[in-house]
Amino acid sequence: MRSTTPAVRLLLVLVATLVVAGCSDGGGSGGGPPGGTSPTSIYPTSGDPGTEEWVPVAADRVAEECKLDPALLAQADAQIGLPWAVVRYGRLCHEYYPDGPQQVDETTEVFSTTKTLGALATGVVAWQTQDVPSNGRKTGPLTATDRVDHWLDEFSFNPDAQVAHVLAMIAHNADLSYGARRYQYDIDGRVQINRLSDVVNTVVAQDPERLGADIEEFTQRYLFQPLGMRLSRWSNGSPSKTYAFSWSTTVREMARIGLLVTHGGVWSGERLLGEDWIYAMTRPSFEDSNTGYGYLTWLNTLSANGGRTIECAPLTVNHVFPHGLSEAPDCGYASPADCEQDLDVGPWYAAGLFGQYILGHPALDLVLVVKNFDPVGDVGTLWDIFRPALIALDPEYAGDEAAFCDAYDRGAYAPDLK
């Protein structure tokens, strides 16, 4: 049985929202709900491997420790047939490498999943500079509401653009007013998002002794090292980063990034970036331009034909309007789409060329990672293939996919938020 009912969980979320509505968390300025933070109950807190190597859960303990069916995971291995992994409750519950254990440490380019890495690194900069004093241009903390021209002398997109506009890929619009801005996927970063590297380099230059000489040193010091990411390389270690691609990494290190986001920016009990930034990353930034995109991160949205990107999962929506820089009065979906969910637990994902995916389900304290998945399907297919192993041992809906999907789809079931 669940420890609380959906109604009780809703009450807790509402109470938490009221508590934080009048206060700020003191840093991040990511553009989340009022107060600069989201209710802590929407992020699981089960733990992580710290800086140590992952220790896979023993096969005979997976059912008990991970609430996953080992036989059905084996069936998923056969269907996927590619390197993939499952992290639940902060543990490495399952992984599969078709070419054997030597693939565990194999690093490959994961293409546009780099975008989510970049959004995360930028959020860590915001957290680490929250107390830096401002004395004019090119000084002070980094926030999502900063004008880009506060940090850069020249750039090619809208001169009034703020950092959040760049993170949401709408800074190229000549008109940034509500209803006029259009989303354009910046596939190689040259339209706007690669300039975030220059923004970060300007920010960290204020205190190179503490923050590092550039974005490379900063990322190593404040993100890769705390997460125990020893094999990842971003733009081959260059002091200037390509935000659109260029992350070379392993399945396990992709999972660490996924776990940090799913756990709301906390790693081994230490906050690495603000909850408000994570919230804004993993909720629609501007509903009038794209209901399926946050800060360089994809969300569960309605497709053109009315179906969901990820079926049997709640839509990822904001619960407060307007929010951040968005003037949207609501989530942007017409009936019968339900934006009034009991809980605030929509999934998010990073996606790269040829099927590189990191998929986070906070309500289930779950991260799925796969490489080179395109021959099999998309991120929704990954969830479909994996899901039977989870439902088989679900504490309330064991073996009943229809009932599980009905509850989870409505955003009314979050068994692993404790």
C-alpha cells in the first residue's frame, strides 16, 4: 500500500506551495513556481552512489530492492538489444551490454543529450554565483532572467533576449512578446544556444580562483567531480563548449546526470543547483511556443495527432500561471487533455541523434538510459518495453497495467515520493 493517498499528497503539495510562495531559496532564479522553488515533495530523496563507482544490485536482490521483475527485465534486454540501464531508488538496478562487460566504460558521442547537460551546468553556475555582488555589466550572479547583453557585448539574436529565452530556443524571434515567439530547434547550436558557453565564461571570470578559469574547469569542479563522472568529456575538454552536442560519455555517467535531475539537484545530501532551476528545466518554459520543451530538455507533451509523446505517463505541465518569463494563463492544452493533475510529476527526457536517451520519472524514482536506440524506436518505445517489469511488482497495481496507467496518466499516482 502507498503511505499516502493521492488526496493527501495533493494537500501536502498545496501546503508546501503556500509555504514557499512568500520566500525565495536565495539562488538559482531559474523561473520556477512563485518563491523561486518547487515543493520538495515532487523530488525523490533515495540517495545516489556519490563519487564512488556504481555497484549494480545483485540479480537475486533486484525484485526486493528495486521492485522490478528480473525475468521481465531480461525480456526487455532481448527487445532492446543495445546498451541500456535502469536506475531506481538511486541504485543501479539493471544494465545490459550486448557486446559484454567491456562496454561498461565505453565512451561514445551522445549528441543532443548534451543540451540537457548544458542546461544543468548553467544551473550549477547560477547556484554557485548566487552571492556574487553586482557592480554593473558583467558582474553579479547568473540568473535565467538576466539580459544576455548584461554578459555579452555582441550576439546575433534578439538584443532584448534573456538567458531563459536562449535556454528555451526562442531568442531568435524578432518579437519576444506572448503569442509572437516561435520555437526553433537549434540543432547545432549556432543560432543561439552555443553562446551560453560565452555567458558562463564571462560569469566565472569574476572569481577564477573559486570558480575556475573557464566553463571546462567549472564543470569539472562543480558537476563532474561531485557526481563521480571520470570518463565524460564535453567538447573534448575545450575552454569553450558546444552546447548542442559534443558530450562523449558512458551509459552509467548518463545515468548520473539523469539521477541528479530526477532528485531535484541534490547529490549525496548536497545541493548542486537550485530546485527552481531544475523545475524550470523540466517544465514548459513558454507554453505559447512549445509545450514540450523546458530548458534544453524534452517533456511529455501532446503530439500533433493528440497522443502523448510518452503514453501511460502524465503530461508535464506547470502548476502555477503565469510563471518565469512566460505570460501563459494556463498549460496550453484544450479539453480533453487534463492539466489539473493531483501531483506535479511529469517525466522529462534528454534526446540525442541516433537514439541516445535519458528518461526521468520522478514519481517512480526512476531513470532509464539507452544508447543508439533509433533502430528500435523512440523514448516512448523505451518506456513501453521497460514498463511491464515495473508494473509486475508495483505496490498497488501489481500486474494491472490498465489500472496503473489510468492512475499514473492522470498524475494521480506517485508511489516513490517520500
